[in-house]
Amino acid sequence: MVLYCKKQLIVVEKRCIIISMNGLSDKYLSYSEKFVVAVDEVDFLERLKPSAVLQYFQDIATAHADILGIGYDKMREKNMIWVLTRISVKFYRYPQIGEEIVVTTFPKKPNIADAVRDFYMTDSKGNVIVAGSSKWLVIDADSRMIRRCSVLFDYKADEYIPQNPFDGANSTLSDIDEEYGCVMSNTVRLSDLDRNRHMNNARYGDIILNAFDPKKFESEIIKGFDINFLNELRYGDNYCVYRADKDDISSIKADREGTTVFRARICWERND
């Protein structure tokens, strides 16, 4: 029996050098960790689950924020918390169980009210196999009002990576009509919560996965997905998931008592 340690820290500095990642060899504000894909992170066809990708990205963003002095504990001292509002992910290749990967995150220069953080998952040769981009807000922990995040960290312009992982990331998703019907309903349980006492963002990856039956995945592959996080889900909340399919796009949303809590979009490719 071979036991894999899920996470091994390989970079513990504010910056690192990406040796081979689509030609990105310059030095930018970034952070990397090495992982080994675990069996519980893949679906029944051994493809990396959306929730696993979101968990990788969340873990590395959390670690980097701590290093930069804007992590959970430091923010709570100011009665502020980071909240994820949008994320976009593209798959170029699915890693296999037991495969060693490196996940790297690059924060962009923060705007007044929001901040963008990009992600790259690379294989042992430095090839990008999954890429992502996310948008974050800072809110008051009590009032939930938006706070300025541009003042939290500020480095020289040339220290932020100028490239985007792909076009169209973090876009606004359109609503879908409820006439398509509820395909799934559920209740937020204790295991869904994070330390901010709302549903952990990685759990939304499982919700969009569970909106389909296995036959869909046997004939098609997820090539990318987007999520807009609109309202919090808390313990005991009941929500209903709606889905509309058109060509190679599936649009998804979840409502809680008439309030939309998130919208998502999945892009599919035929598994020929």
C-alpha cells in the first residue's frame, strides 16, 4: 500500500519563480504548493472533481494571504473577512490519481472594492493542466457591508503578473428561468460550513456536479466552469437547484426562498 500525503509545502516566500508555465519565467508576486491527487478528489470516472479544484485553489489562496499579512486572523482583528464572489476554471488535461501537481497562485493589483487572484495547476513538466481566476471582496464581519481592499496590500506594478490565464474569466452569468424546474433540493448541513459559518465555496462544486446524472459524464467532459456567488448559504438553509442545457453549455442556479444564492455555467466537450 502506498500512502500519499496530499500537501507538501515547496515555497514559503512571498514570491517564487515559475520555471516553465506557458513561457511565464519572470518573477512575480506568487506562491506555490505541491500536491498529490488523492482518490477522494476524483469522480466515478477518475476525473478531478470541480470541488477538488476549488479546494486546492482555496487552500493555496489562504496560505498566501497569511504570508502577505492579509489572512483570516489578521483580517478578523479588523473585523473583516474575505469572501469569494466569482471564479472561473478551465481544464486542459485531467490529472490522474497519484499524480504530483503544483498549484501556483498570482494575486493581481487590488481594485478599490475587489481583488483578482489567478491560479495555475501544472504537471511535473511544468505544463498547465488546469487554470483559474477568482474575484474577491472584503466585507465587515458583522454588517456584511463591503470594505475597501485596495489599501490592504500594495506592491510595485511590475511585481504583479500582467497576463490573464484565459479570456472571459469572472464574467457575470445570466439568470435562468425557473420554468426548467428544480432538479435537486438540499439543506445546508454542518459539514458544509467553513469558519465564516457559511457554506464553503468548494461545496458549490459538488452542487453543480450533482445537478446531473452519470450518463452525462460518460458521454461528455467538463472543459470549464464559472460560478457567481451572490448570497450566503448558512446552516439549515433549504435551497433548490435549477438547470438549463443548450448545446455544449449548462446553466445552473440555486434559490433559497426566492433569493438566488449562486449562478453557474459548465462548458462541455464530447468524450469521443
